[in-house]
Amino acid sequence: MIKNGTRLQSQVDQTQVIVVRSADSVDDLRCGGAPMVLVGSGGLSGAPDPGLATGTAMGKRYTDDSGAEVLVSKAGQGTLSIGKTPLDLKEAKPLPASD
């Protein structure tokens, strides 16, 4: 199982993520349809699947239904997914009003 703090990179674009909250599902984390690998353990090989190429935003967190959460440290064109299921963009919580 991939641990919290693990840095992963895409094999098909420039996307890099940090695992904030791990879950068993993170073992099948993909970007652009290709499995993600540890940072520094591979180069680019191919292009993102056209159906999974909506892009990622730097500094944003993405989650799945099992509670896994990743933080994008470098943006790219591929869609983050668990298998073929895209991750959800985690919405920022509004700060309480201070009167």
C-alpha cells in the first residue's frame, strides 16, 4: 500500500502528486489512463488517453469515495483517476465570517 507523503508522477504528462491521505484504492492511481510511478523512477512514455485528459490544477486536492486524497504539486493534461473512475476535485471550505 502506498503511504502518506509518497510522491508520484505521471508516465504520460508532467503531473506530479503527493499522497495526503492514503487508502487501498491509491494503489491503482492513474493519470491520463496510465499508472502513476514514484517520482524519479521513469520518464514520459506515450500520451494521455483522450477520454482522460481534462487536466489537473496545481495546488488542488483530489479525492475518491474511499477517502484517499492527493495534492497536485505539478499540473498536467491527464485526469487523475482510480482505474477508470476520475477523482473529484476537493472543494475549499469557506472560512467563518468575522464580524
